[in-house]
Amino acid sequence: MNYVSTRGSAPVLEFDEVLLAGLARDGGLYVPESWPVFDADKIRSLKNLSYPELAFEIIKPFVGNTVSDKDLKAILDGAYAHFDTAEVAPLKKLDTDEYLLELFHGPTIAFKDMAMQFLGPMFDHVLRKRQQRVTIVGATSGDTGSAAIEACRDRAAIDIFILYPHGRVSDVQRKQMTTVMAANVHCIAVKGTFDDCQDMVKNLFNDTDFRDRWNLSAVNSINWARIVAQIVYYFWAALKVGSPDKAVSFAVPTGNFGNVFAGYAARKMGLPIERLVIGSNSNDILTRFFETGTMEMNGVHPTISPSMDIQVSSNFERLLFDLFDRDGAAVKRCIDGFRETGKFSVSPQQFDAARQLFEGYRFDDAETKAMIALIYKETGELLDPHSAVGVAAARRAKPHIRTPLVALATAHPAKFPDAVAAASGQHPALPAHLTDLFDRKEKSDVIDNDLDKVRSHIIKTLEGTA
Ligand SMILES: *Cc1c(COP(=O)(O)O)cnc(C)c1O
């Protein structure tokens, strides 16, 4: 299978190259040249598979000939072996035709694990075959860092450095990063803000000598392999509620548009998805787009669902590419204009096309807490604030949706204990594999907010002279 860039001028690549490249060279995002399509009989035949078996069937056409069936199977068996339930992603019934798909049973108890646990071994496999090594450098305000660390720990071809703002991430989030004792994992607490960390990572990538010498790479949310792994659980849940003989709809708490784009991809592959309902917090750039056809930047507002506190949704460009009939030059003009003015609009026809599948709703912190309290009262389930935004969106859409509706739960409530306790009166307990988290030893280097100091620390660490 070949991949093309959403901006039309980067080289066409295969899966392994797309995996390592991340962003395309023209600044675009990679998407498949054409979608693999499963007919109803094929989808029906997937019904009784285990999660890793289903993942194999879904992911195989995207990987093409770049990884053998045997290796792909082994990678997937390993990837989902570190989840705390054999089901991997349990589906719970909340109400008539209303379900909750739990995507937080991985090592860091948030949905990023669903893709990262696949991405880490996949990177390692491809790098070893090519006899290459990479240095992954990333900045985190909390969640993504720990998911990336868990995915890359103990992998022979990878060193990973994660920068986080010293004293500005939650205790659970810090501990999930710093207690990983693997020799290839390096946490750096920068005496600065998250933005300082992010700027520093950008500057390290812009330092071409440094980037080429250490083969810098990223595992951020635009990596195509992450989307591929996320398509699997849309099929998983749909099969359990009666697809392909019944249509299904999903409600998705959304930030960078990565999770819900995987739902769009599943529909392109033939899964009968009727509606994709987006939930946003007060950072509602997507919800406003699906209301008006205009995308407009509006700053970032801190909320109790911080993993959705975004300024722009990077993966949205993949949908835009299809709305523009796969005209990369048109996408580039649109994005260039957006960069300049902070705003763009699509045509009425394009807006109609988007609205045929998507709708969006926003919820502020008070509404999110009210939903946590309501669901606890109704069902005894504790939702984290991100999942609560998803369920709230599902409830808003439910009156006009005639299919089973599956809301995606993207984090375990114990990942955000303060907001959950304030809303429900219940203090959520950490799952068994993390109960001793606060007793574990930590390993992290505190470094000044100074690019040269951070760079020389990374070099010394890689040379083994730190
Ligand atoms: C990353 C994240 C989201 C948002 O997902 P996108 O793919 O960025 O839309 C929602 N909830 C949680 C808990 C997350 O970590």
C-alpha cells in the first residue's frame, strides 16, 4: 500500500517509511492512496476474533508487504499483552442502545496506549531490519509522555528523552514517567513551562547537525501508524453491537482529531457508521467548525480535561484532504491561509459533506462534572473528565440517532482523581498494576530552561558520558 501527503508534493512512501517519517516533507500528513474496503461478509467473519486477531486483520492491508504476517502477529500479540484485561477494550452497556467502550486498560491507563503499544514495537522492528537507531525526543504536559515511554522502554533500537515542566505535572503523571527504570528511557524536568519544553524540542529538531547525528524522531499524534491501530477498536465495538447487520454511531471526546479520524477511516473501510459525534471541552474549535464551516483559532483555555486543551487539531488536515477531493495544492493553500490569518472556511458543499457524518457539542467544566455525577448515580460507573465529555456528547445527540451509540472512554478515572472526586464524592482507586506507584523509585534529571544545557545533557547521555 502506498501513502500520499495531504499537501500533494512529498514523495509517495510505503508503510515503514511513513512510520519513521511522521510528518511528510512538504509539511503534510500521510494518508493511504486508496482505502482497503471490507464487504459485509468479510466484516461478519471477524466477529469472534480476539482483540489482537482482529487487529491483525484490520492492520494487515495498511502494512502491505513491509512486515511479514508472522512478524505482524507477534508484534500485535506483544502489544496487547500488557493490558489488564484479556478483552483489551471492554464494552459496557450504560442504557438502552448506549454503550461505553473502555480504552484505558493499558499500562498508562489512557487511550494513547491503544496505539502507542503498537507503535513502539513496530518502530523497533522496522529500525532493526534497517540496522538503524533513533533518538525520540518529545515534550509532554502529562499524558503523551508516559504513553510514549511505556511504548519505547527496553527497545534496543530506541533511546527516548521526554521533557516535562518541573513541578508542573500531576504527581501521578510524573511518577508514571520517572519510575520507569529502563536504561533507554530518560526523563528531563525542565525548569520552565510546557511551552518552554515544546519550544526546546522544536529547536532541537531544527538543529540539523544534531538531528542528523542522533537520528531524531517523534511519536506524535500525526503518525499514521497511530491512526491505524485506533481503527481496530471501532470495528471491535461495532461487531459487538451487531454490525455489519446493524449500523452504529460513536461519540468521541476530541482534541487533535486523531481518535475520531480513526472512526472516519473505519467507515471508509466499509464499517456501517452512521454518525460520528464529537465532544469538546471549552477548547471548541472543532465543534465551532461543525456548526459553522469556519475553523478559527481562539487561544487555549485550561480545563479539567487537559488532554483536549488544544489550539488547533493537527489531524483535521486528513479530513480536509478528502473534503477538497484529495487536491493537495488546495489543502496547502487553505492551511497557508490559516497560518496567516488564524481562520479559514470551507464551501457550502464541503460543509454539507462534513455534516453528513459529523456533529459536535461543547461542554464546560461544570457540565462535565455534572455528567460525571449523573452517570455515577445512574450506573455506578466513574467517568474521567475526558470520557464524561464523550458521554455528554452522546446524550446530546441520542434523541436524533437511531443506531446503537458507543461513547469512547479515553482515560481511567484514577488518572484525574481530583476532578472525579469533586464531581462524584468518590475517590477513584488506581488499578492493581499501579497501586504501588507512589512507593517506586524515581529517575529524572532537573535541568535549567536553557537549550544548550539540555542539548549537551542529551549528547552526554547518548555517548554514555553523562
Ligand atoms: C489525547 C486524549 C484525548 C484526545 O484525543 P485526540 O486523538 O487528540 O482527539 C482525549 N482524552 C484523553 C484522555 C487523551 O489522552
